[in-house]
Amino acid sequence: MVGVPGPDGTTVAVHDLGGDGPALLFSHATGLHGLVWEPLARHLTASFHCWSLDLRGHGDSALSPDDDLNWAGFGQDVQAALAVTGRTDVTGVGHSLGAVALMMAELAEPGSFRQLILFEPAMRAATTALSSEELHFRDLLARGAAARRPVFPSRAEALANYARKAPMSRFQAASLLAYVDHGFAERAGDGGGVELKCRPDVEARVFEQTHRHDTAQRLHDLRCPTVIVKGALTSRLQSISADAVAGALGAAAVEWDGMDHFGPLAQPERFAALTTRLLGVPGS
């Protein structure tokens, strides 16, 4: 792991997942961290050099006390990670929040990416006010995040807890283990145990800021070849959003059968195969 200051001074953790070939930079969803991509990257390192990052407030990336978690900052985190790779042939692969962060980085510095593969970017293409249904969905996510249990006696007990409860019970075992192994920090004092690196209040604030950025207004400026992917079993609002973003970019979303919003973590090997196919790797 390398810690690098971003454009606004925030230190961003960047992970070199290994491999040879063109570069892939993976960007995670809200509440997760960059190393949840490690099980997926194992299926790609024969053809690609894989990297990932922890967005601010997640994993090992810092969050300054005065950071309002406006989503523009996540785009800056991606720019910092790109500098670490030292590559000019990078394809960005993003999930939910991470997908939007990749778009923000490309819009800020066109040409940063060779291509983008985005699984259900957490945004809407419309620039009108949120509907009551959209407001309810956003607030439901924020309340759920705020109520998350932050402390466990051990990683083993955290793992057992998540393995019993949706949506993480649907994660592939290696993905869930990676989330727990790298998503908790040891606690000093107060009985010890482990604590979430992405605090529940931080995750809730990220959800509250979901639509408070100008990416929708700027979609027409995104010139980088971009593929939007959605799960066939994802929620109605997320499906509508994915279709709308894809439409604004001039294409239909690629529908992935048998998957919901957490598809890349539920079936990492299958998503790796989809990634190689979308990138035109022979034999994929």
C-alpha cells in the first residue's frame, strides 16, 4: 500500500494488486475499500496490471475533520491514484460510488483513462429535483449505514455476523473475507476488539451527499469510451439510473443476468470474465 496526497492534500491509499499488461484501476462502492477487489483481480493479473484505491474515509485513506464529503473529493482521490500507477494506458473499473468517482476524474482531466467499465454508477442522469421515491431511497441507505454496528470482539465474529445477513451474505467467501480482513482496525483500550475503518457516520454522510454534485450536467462532456453494466436483479431505481446514464452516453446498459447491485463481489470470477470480454481480450 502507498499513501499519496491528493490534489486537496487528502492522503489516499493505493494498492498494487500485481499482474502484467495494460493497467486496470478499481474503484469501490460506499462503505467498502480497495482490497475488496483483490479476489477479482486474481483472475485478471495474467493479462493486466491491477491497482485499486481506498476512497477518502474508507479503508486506509484519511478523512480530514473539515471534509464535507462532497463527492467531487472522490474524483480527486482517483486522480491521486492514477499518479501512483505512472501509467497512461489505464482502464477504470468502478462500482457504485467508485464508478462515479472514475467519471469525475475523467471529466476533470480528459484522457486520464483509456476506457471505463462502470457497474451501476450511483447517480442519476436527470438534473431535475429528486422525486419522493428517490429521496426515500437515499435516506433509507443513509439511515441503514448510520445504524451499522461499528465494533466487534474480533474479525472472526464480524465475519460470522456478515455471513448471516444480506447483502453481505451474498458476497463470495473470498470477497467477504477481504472486506473484513482489511476493513477493520484493531482497537486500543476499551476492551480491545476491532472497529470499522469506514465509520457508520461517515458512510451515512456519503449517502446523504449522493446527488449533490454536477456529474449529471456534465455527462455530455464524457468522451472516454464507457460501458455501463447493471445487474438484472438490482433494485428498480438503480436499474432505471443505470439505463439513464448509459442512454445519456449514447448506448444501452449491459445487463448481467442473475446479479444484483453487489454482483462484482458476489461473483468476482464472473465479473472478471465480463471485464476481459468488454476489453476485447482474446479467448475471453
